[in-house]
Amino acid sequence: MDATPNQRLEYLYKEYVRLNDKAEDLINSTYDDFKSLGVVGAVIIVWKPISEIILPTIPKLDSSLFLFLGFLSLLIILGLVALSNLIKQSYSWYFVYNLQAYEVEIKKELREAEDSRIFNFNLGKGETRFIIASYRLTFRTFVLSFASFITFVPFVILCYSSVFYAVLYLSISLIGFLAYLQIFKRVLKQYSSNKFLL
């Protein structure tokens, strides 16, 4: 039995709302990641005083090595949070792509004009380029400023303790940061193509 146009529209809209809620949940959980990044950022600042308190209890441990391992641990945690965030962003873009397909079908059911502004996700090519460019600029600015903070603050602190560990930390963090940027670039390229954003 075929569905009536109203039933089809109702089904399409329910599915559209469900996908929209999923995308919104992902975005909200991304904001929780920012809280985690803030906590780790604060720990980076106070790691040197913390290490000076812990070191006297373990006299055989090299203070420079302990400081380096602490910063490296924080860097690894931040890297995992950042990759998790990138996965969430990828899912969000995927949901936007699916939402666009539902918008097209809902517009057909409502007999809306092709250039109707009833749904904002279904964008024209010029608007898509604008959104991608502004997203890319905003995200790059955030990532570059945060990466600078998590790379250079520990580097400067480690320089006072051991130049070798400072250079090693800088090298590891820059390699990780460049790998992250390459992954981000591929994700953005995939979801900014005409295939995904109409």
C-alpha cells in the first residue's frame, strides 16, 4: 500500500528531525571536549610546580625527564581528544549531507520553489564556498592558537630544564600537529566537495 503524500511528508520530517537531533548531540558533545582541552591546558601551566612537589619523593628520578614525560603525556591526551573531536566533526558533516537529501524531498512534497529559503542547509554553490571558507578560517585559527599554546609553553619551560628534552618535545608535537592538520584537510576536502554539500 502506497503512503499518502501527507504520510510521506510526515515520515520525511520525522527522519529529518531525528538526524538533526543526532547532529546537534554531536555538536554539544564537541563543546564538552573544549572543557577537557581547557583542563589539560591549565595542567600544562601548573605541571612544573607539580613536578617539583613530586620529585623529592622519588630521588632517583631525573627532574628533566619527569617534566618531559609529564608534558608528553598531556600532549598525547590532547591529541586523542583532538582526534575524537575530528571524528565527531566528520559525523556532523555526514549528518548535514543526509539532512540536505531530506530537505530536497520535503521541498518537493511541499512544492516549494527551487530557490526557496525554507531550509538553510540546502545551499547554493556560492554560499557553500562561503561557509567552507569561514569554517576553515575559524577552525584553523582555533587549532593554530591552541597548538601554539600546547607546543611552545612546554617548550619554553623545558628549555630551562633540558634543551634536549625541549627540542624532542617540540619535534614530537610538531609531527603530531602536522599529522592532525593533514587528516583535517582530507576530511574537509571530502565533505566540502559538491558531492556532499549541494
